[in-house]
Amino acid sequence: NVFVAGGAGTLGRNIIQKLHVKGHKVYGMTQTPKNQSIIEASGGIPVVVQRSDIFDADLLSNLTKDCQVVINAISPLPIESFIEESDKDPKSNQRLRTDAAEALASSCLKNPSIKAYIQQSLVWTARPSDFSQFDETTRTSSNPLYKDFAKGENLVSQKLNGKPINSAILRLPILYSSDSKFTQKLMSGIQQQKAPLFFIFSK
């Protein structure tokens, strides 16, 4: 059984759908009652909570008691070009990327059934300022737009490293889903000849 925090978001509903097809029982957490239908359409079981609940490790532990895996897909991903749209409430989103991540990780330690935890992050969290190559060992960026993701990663690592739970940080690329807001805006811009084309060269 899998518990997906942020189950009605672009990432969350895609995860639920793919896990459901594989035969897993998936619970999707949302703060908005009207989003229950999105989770159900993806094959998940809706879990509706209050805003304050996502920062309560004890409550989250109770919600995940029948699960073996917890996936944190709760935070919107900011894109520099569309920061006004994706981060309208930066202080609130900051708490989602840090305090909620810490609460979810802490809840896993309170629940002996949890075997794995996956934390959503952003690939640019580790992008060097000179745009040189980087990997998972590269130090996190000092760019203020991504500092909350870096802090969230560190909080989760501090909680779970060395503990009997498999944990991983999933750093998403910019075009992580065909139905994400950024991908749709980019494709719309290309169709209207208002956006640049990307050329990728490899040796």
C-alpha cells in the first residue's frame, strides 16, 4: 500500500495512476474536498485533511498506518518564468517544502509498517551557478528560488539517514509531465512562436 501526499497535483495523480495500474492500493491525500474526484479518477482512495494536518506527524502517522511506502508530492514546483503563477503564496509554499516534509518523514519513524519514503524535489536545487555539469553529489544551489527545496531535502535526510527506512530524494526535471502547467505553457508558446526551442546535443 502506498500513501501519496499531494495526490491531486500533477505529479501526485500521475503517480497514483501508474501505481494503481500495477495493482497497488494507493491513498491520495488532499487539502481540498473537491479534489477527491481527481484522486478517484486516477485510481486512488482520497484522504481529505485540513491544512494544519499536514504539519502534524502524529496525525500523519495514523493516516499511513496501513501503508508501506510514503511519497511526498505535496509542493508546487516553481519555474522562474512563471513565478507569479506558481508561487503566489511563497510563505505557505515554503512550509510545504520544509515543515510538511519534516512532518511526513517524522511520521514514518512513528509507523513501523513504513519501509520507504520518497521526497519530491527539483533538479535545479543542485545546479551550479556556472551551469556546469552536476549530479547527486553536487552541493545544493544558493539560488533563493530553490533554497526551500534544499532545506526540505536536508530535513528529511537528517530524520531518516541511518534509520531502518529506505529513503530517496526525487529531483524532478523541468518537463517532468506532459500535463504540467509549465509543459503546457511551453508547448503553447512554441505553437504561437512565442517561446524558444531547445536543442540538446550529446556526444
